[in-house]
Amino acid sequence: MRIYSAEKYQELFINSILWIDWQIKNIVGSKNLNLINEYAQANQGIVKTLTKIIKAC
């Protein structure tokens, strides 16, 4: 396990938030949320992404 400085951990944290935001925007941006099936697909994509993050912790 690598040991980072407090500043590096803060940078990693900030970048992870940006990455999660980018992922969700890509998932939602490619769907027409007014259509039930595309809304469901977007929801599943977001849940899948967040589940990966939770399992990695």
C-alpha cells in the first residue's frame, strides 16, 4: 500500500469526485430520460458505477 501526503490524498479525493460526476453525466447524457426504458438504463448504469466504487473501498 502506498503512503501519500495529506495533500496527495486531498487531490485524489477531489479528482475522484470529478470522475464520478463525469461518469454520471456520460451515462445520463446518452439517454432520453423521458423514455421509461432509457431512464431505467441510466439508473442501472449509475447504480453499477456506484456499486463498483463501494466494493473498491
